[in-house]
Amino acid sequence: MRQEFSQELKTLHVDFSELGMMVNAVVYKSAKAFINHDKDLAREVIDSDYLINERQMSLEKRCFELIALQQPVTSDLRLVVTAMKASSDLERMGDHAVSIAKSTIRVKGNTRVLSIESDLRKMADAVKKMSDEVLDAYVHDDEERARAIATEDHGINDFSRKIYSECIENMKQNVDTVVGGMDYMLVASYLERIGDYVTNICEWIVYLKTGKLVELNSSTEEDQF
Amino acid sequence: MNEPIITAKDVRLHYGDFEALHGINLEFARGEITAMIGPSGCGKSTFLRCLNRMNDLIDSAKVSGDIRLDGQDIYAPDTDVVKLRKRVGMVFQQPVPFPFSIYENVIYGLRLAGVKDRAKLDAAVEKSLRQAALWDEVKDKLHDSALGLSGGQQQRVAIARVLAVEPDVILMDEPTSALDPISSTQIENMLLELREKYTIIIVTHNMQQASRISDRTAFFLQGNLIEYAPTKKIFMNPDKKETEDYISGRFG
């Protein structure tokens, strides 16, 4: 009985990591598609989103079953709860990747601002780094690392603010950039949200390890435009 | 924690040369339900029986240490054990119906205490059976034999019998392990109702039962108290690895 349960918990852990890798791949692809104006890649992201949703739902369903049938307690319960909650964070990250992909399709043909695109590329790289790292921290149950990763979100927010002001500045100077600029701002905010979801996952890793629910990067002094 | 009603200090119990309890320190809060859990042979039932001197009945058992009920040493030479057991009642794993009517079963303790007033006895029967959540089921057959009741009902008669003498503390040694889930749930609900008025100490092998009904949980292992904390803490995030391993089923 217990042995089977332990096996199921291990499988859950592995499946969560796989879902994470799928999500990271679409986050990466969507950012790349946006920067390279690659409509095909963007479509690929949009078309593959259902796979992530299905994976997440099946993982969630299995968590419900484990709770009902095995009645886990203490660290077992935390593992199940973490998989359940953090997987919906992953799924939301996937949704934002889809939004970025949709912007890519819209943005084609607009007047481009290269300096902003360069900042978006840097921001996307930073987000990708964070989301890769968080999976690694999850796999290794590494609470310290999770706390460190969450602090990287400050850098993401800095990018977000910078891109916002750049866009406004450009829109003021050249009305042709208004349409494209709106999309730049949207993409920056999607990336910024992805960073927030990574921070949520960091919080779940802390919970998994310690049983404490923490708020990393309290939003009260953050995200002020 | 409410103020303690029972305080146990360095309680050791020997069966002959074998030490079954290695110095237990535990305080039971008034008006709370405390669950004692642990694998078979860990000493939890032995410790429970120390609390109303049930172990006196076993010749080879020797208890040392200090157990106080409201500050009174219950092992003091001048302790009236009958009075003690009236204040600290006990319910066993197997329901023990006496071969008399339901009515006589409930007032057994009062009869022993010499109560003869019919009105008093009638009132005690109704009150205790109501508290034991059995009144509606048996009010029309109070004078039928208790042996004709189901296991769950017999166990509630046993509880009513303890309640009739108005104890302060009720000790329960796996009171629902012989019962089906519905009867167990009835007894659990009843315990939650009784919590206001009584202090309840329950030994159980059913982890979910401990987590559902108790305020505090004590985990025993091989004659030692390993961890004692609010039930939420024990089941969400215990301090000791042994506790975690036991309640999540990794050993035992």
C-alpha cells in the first residue's frame, strides 16, 4: 500500500517537472517568435497550448484521487498540494505565452522600435532563466535556491518599467509606433506576469520544504509604475 | 492550552522487570480532547490505564512517578480508588453490556454509589442517554436487555454508563475500533459535543479519527512520548521524523 503510494508520489513529482519543461519551452518559443517576428513559431505555441492544459488537468485529477484514496498527511500532503497549486501556476504561464504568441501575429507589419525590442529580448532571457531555475529548485527541493530565484523578479519588474517608459516616449515622438508600442507593452506585461508565477512556484517550494506559507517579494512596494 | 486537569510527571511502569513506560511527562488540558497514538505495544494504553489506576488490577505492574488530578496525587496512599474512577471514567474497546436492561446498565454506577431515588435515576438515564446520542433510539425499550442492541448502540450504552456518574475525565481505549463507520461517526460527533463539559483522552489506531476530533495529539513509541502538540501541527508539520513516519504510514 505505502510502497504504491510512494511510487505515485514520485510519478507526480516527475510529471510536474515534465509539465514545467513543456511550459518553459512555450515561454521560450513565444518570446523568440515575438522578437524574430516568426508567425509560424507563434502559431505553433498557440496550437500546442491544449497539450499543456490536458497535462495540467490530468495532474490535478491525480492529486484529487491521491487525497481521496490515500489521505496523505505532513510532507506527503505538501507534495500533493504543491503539485496541484504550482501546476496551475505553470498552466497560467503557458496561457501568457499564448498571449505573447497572439501579439506576435498582430504585431507583424507595425513600425518597429529596435531599442525596445532589444530590451524585450533581454527581459525574455531573464524570464526564461528564472523559469528554468525554478524547475531545477523544485526537483531538488531546494528552498534556499527558490528564495534566491524569487529575488530575480525585481530585475524583471525593472525591465517592465523601463519598457513602459520607452514605449510612452516613442509614442509621443512618433504616432506610427502607437499600435506596435501597445503590443510591446502587453508583451512586457505578460513576461512580467510569468515572472510573478515563477515567484509563486518559489513560494510553493518553500512550503513543500518547510510547511510555511510565505509571501516572497511582497507586492506592496513592487510593480509601481 | 487550557489549564491542565491531569499532570503526569516521569511516569514509569514496570511489568515485573520489564519497563513498559520510560518516564512519561504529559499534561492534559481541561475541556479538550487529547488523542494518544502509536503502534501496538508503544505504551499508550498502558499509560491511559495509569490515569485511573486501572493497572492496580495487574499484580506485576508497578507504577512510579507522579500523576495529579486537579493537583491531587492519585497514587497517594489515602486515595479512594473508587472515587477516583468515578471522576475518571473509562470506555473500552469492546462494548461491555451487562446482562441487564438498558436502564440498569446506565445506572449501574449510581446503584453502586447507593442512589435509590427513582426520579433521580430516571433523570440520570435520560440525561446520559441523550448525551450519548442514544436516547431517541432506545427511549421506548429502556427495560429491554442491552444485549439485544447493536455493537454501536452497546458502546453508546457503555458511554452513557460512564456519563451517568458525571465524571470529569473520560478515558477511551480505542472506543470505535470494533464499530462500523456509521457508528464510529456517531460516537465521534458525540465526543465533539461532550468536549465542552468533559476532558476526553482517547487512544486510537485510526489516524483520521485522531485528526478529526482531537485538539492535541500525543505520539508514543516504544514506551516513550515522542511528540505532543496541537493536532494540526502533528498532522501538518510534526517536529520529529518518527512522528511523520508513523502518521504517514512509512512504518509501524
